[in-house]
Amino acid sequence: MRTFVLAAIAFAFLPLVAAYAYAALTFVLFPLLTRKDPDPAPGFARDRVRAWWLEGVSQAWAFYVSWTHHARTPALVCAGIGRPIVLLPGYTETAGALWILGRRLNRLTGRPVFACSHRPSMYSRIENLAGNAATDIAKACVLTKTDDADVVGHSMGGLVARYCVEKLGLVPLIRTVVAIGTPHTGARLARIRLGRCTAQMIPGSALLGELAETLKTVPESVRYASIGSLLDNIVQPVASTVTPRGEHVWFGDVAHVGLLHDPSVAREVARMVT
């Protein structure tokens, strides 16, 4: 019994401690990684504390739910009326990490929200992830009996959404692409190369160059928008989160994974898909 209790306590608290330690490490590295970037907004120190606090909770939540919502994708987060909103997760994330954002979007828009998990593996090449994401988007449209969907991608999920539109020709099925904390021009930390997809997110990679070129051929009927954080502790330089086309909104008091759980971000996303 004692062993079981200790194991339960460890499962409950160790991921949270590890998440805060990792978040703290990335925030310590932040000044080094951003030494060539523009100066941050006023209130940086205060905002960094808030961002670190939310980032630790957000990363721990992503760990707790990482083993859920794999079997069924796209998973219906909340039912609603009208065009579906399809959420695509980032690197190492699953559909469970998107649940809070999905429920907020449902309350704000009244529309059905679906969350997807990457297949065959979250470490696969982006083109393989996009092929399965395209299937999920089509399923969401069939289930809701609609002609198209709005797609919201977090981090790498934004690149997957762009690949669906710009390389797989899903223009008829996707009305809007909203990228949250997405490394459109790459991220320096991708050089760790933990997975085939990370190599494709290195600044100057062939995939990023292809997307930049094919974007020019996408009709204006497809809307693009992006959200980024001045305190993004994963995607550096932060200017990489600015979409090559469309509207961009900055936040100054939330970090990378925390963008998924900030109510103000959810309100901006709801506005962008209206």
C-alpha cells in the first residue's frame, strides 16, 4: 500500500516539478537565444514571471494528457452548429493538450471543435503528419456536413496546416489557417534533431523554403493569421512566429505552451475564425 501511495504521489507531482524546472531552464537561456532579437516590450520582468508560472502548469498538463486521445482522431471536443474548428497539436503534443483551448473556442463561437493527434508518430516527417491531418480535416467536414473547416495549429501544427493547404491542395476544405507559436522560418532549438520533423524546422530547411514559395500560389480565399509571444521560450527568434501572409497578434506575458491555455489567446483565435 505504501509503495502504491508513493507511486501515486510521484506521478502527480514529479511531472509538475520537472515541467517548472524545464521552463525555468528555457527562460534562463532566453536572453542568450534572443541576444540578436529586438528588445522586448516594457514590463518584461513581471511578464516573465507570469509566463513561467503558466508555462510550468501548461507543460505538466501536456504530459498528463499525452497518453490520451490517441485511438480516436479527430476527437470531438465539443459539439456545436456550423463550420468545424479543427485543432492540430505541436511537437510531442497530442489532442489532449488542445482540450482546454477547444472548449473555450466552443463557448466563444458555438461551433463544433475537433482535436487531432499526429499519426503515425509525433516525430514523423511533416509531410507524413500532414497527410493524416488532411484525412482528419475531411472527416470533420463530413461529420458536421459542412464544405470546409477552420484549422488552428499550435507550434509545429501550424506548419502541418500550411502543408495541407500549400502542398496537398486542401484549399477547398480549409477556409482559415491560424498558427499559434509556429516557427514559420524555423527555430534554433530544432537543431537538437529529436525526430525527423525537428530537422525540417531548422532555419533554412528545404521544407520551410518550399512552403514559402508555394504560399505565393494559394488563393486569397484562404485566410491566414498567427499569434506569437514575445516571451516564447521554445521558438527563437520570436519573429519566426509571424505568418508570411495575413494578420499577426503579439502577446507579452505568456510563453510557448502557455499560449494554449491563456483565455486572451482563445478570444483572439475565436475572432480570427469568425
